[in-house]
Amino acid sequence: MSFHGIQANGECGIDTSPESAGVPQIILAQWIDLYDMAGRAEYRGIGIFGNRNVAPDIEAIEFSAAVERLVKPGEESEGFRTRAWRIEGLCRGAGGKRAAVDKLLEIIGVTVQDPMYT
């Protein structure tokens, strides 16, 4: 069994990268935005609040229990992966980050002439 994970601190939109990559998440809330993100990931069934009882600290037993829930073969871990893959499909189908940036630029009426953007 392989395990792929992403640890992110939420800067520059990286907090959405695991969703768009179809990766179940363990969120270790240390900054204010990650408390919300952890709750949303649990609500969606794509992640676990890995330090709920000690945040903003991290405690080995609580964290290892979260890792075990994601990697231990069974219905729960399979559910995390399946739901994460579904969200990945939705993100890809919607055009991903590029489509989001294009829409925002359209809304504010900005045309980008930067060759690096195209």
C-alpha cells in the first residue's frame, strides 16, 4: 500500500491543492484558517482534523491515530480516497485553477498580456 499526503499551511491557495489532486488529508491546524479547513475536510469526508484535541499543538498519539485512519485498509480509508477522487474529478471538469483565475480576471475586467500566463 502506498500513502500520499500533502502538508500545507494554507498560503497562496495551497490549501486547495490536495482537493484538486484527489488526496485525502490530515489537517494540523496551527493558523486560524486551518481550523475552518479541517472542519470542512471532515464534513466533506475527505480528511481528518489531526490535532483537534491539542491544536495549535501536535500530539503524536492523536496524529498517529489520524494517519492510521487514512492508511489502514478498510471501509473508512477507502471512503476517504473515493470522496477525494470525486472532488478531484469535479475540479478537473471545471477547468481547475486556470479557469478560476480566468473568471476572476473577467469579473474585474482585466486582460492579461503576459506570455507566462498563456
